[in-house]
Amino acid sequence: MPADRIVRLLVSGLLLAGASGVLALGAMLVSHSIGGSGADAGLLAWTLAFAVILPVGVLVVMAAILVSARGRISRTVPNMGWTIPGKGQ
């Protein structure tokens, strides 16, 4: 078996083990915050707001800016062969 295939299999196994560990820690955190006081639930909500909602919001805003900029560029920059008003062409 080639060396790159062995490395790929080892890295895939390590990735699956790491993902399983992260999921287990997340499940423990959620169960701890649900069973604990209101402060634990508040801390979990605050953490999720910054770890999940903020990046998703940034991506949505970036997509909205790209969509709106795309329309402005096509109206502002003329196609080949068009003259630009006021440039004396």
C-alpha cells in the first residue's frame, strides 16, 4: 500500500476520533447546563450566540453585500462598445 494512502487512512481515523470527542464534550456541556442553574444555561446561550450565530450572520451579510454590489457594478460599468457620458468619446 502506498505511503500517501496509509497517511490518508490514519488522518481520517484521527479526524473521526476527534469529531467524536468534540460531540461527546458538547453533549456533556448541554446536559450539564440543562441540569444546572440558570447561570449555566445563560452561559451556554451566550457561547452559542458567539460561536454559531455570529459567524452565520457574518456570512449572510457578506452574501447580501455581494448580491447588491453585483447589481451596481453591472449598471455602473458599461459593456464593451458603449460610451461613457461626459468623457468625450
